[in-house]
Amino acid sequence: MALIGWRINRRFGIKGLTVFIILFGLYGSTRDYIYATSSSNVILFGTGIVPLIVDYIAWVGILIIAQIVMWFVSGPAKADSLACKK
């Protein structure tokens, strides 16, 4: 996901990256919840909405950390040859 987010950041900028992080966070937490309710006890969620919110925050946090690492590795998005020139 770090490479996909990196490419989205190059092409669509920070707005596109923000949308990607929000939507992929929703996908990840929804996937975790569905997997937890339909399979064995590999993932267990507590009752209420708080565990879902915490799982979403964890997904978003990991995606943000991955993008920070990609920034350190590849440099700023605007300096890249793949960046969208406006």
C-alpha cells in the first residue's frame, strides 16, 4: 500500500493521498470486522463501536507512517519526474 499511496501522491497530490488513506482505512477496518465475524477466533473485536474506531485509526496511522517512510526514501512528491505538472 505504501507504493500505491506513493504513486497516488505523485499523480494527484496531497488531496488524492488523503482520499486514498481515508478510503483504504475504511476498507481495512471493514475487512477486519467481516473476517472477525465470519471466521475462527483469529481476530476478536470487543462489543460496541469503539474497537472499530480504534481499528480504523490503526489502519490510517500505518498508512500515514508508510507514506512518511516513502517520503524519506524518495523525496518530496513535487520533485519527482512522475509528479503531475500543472
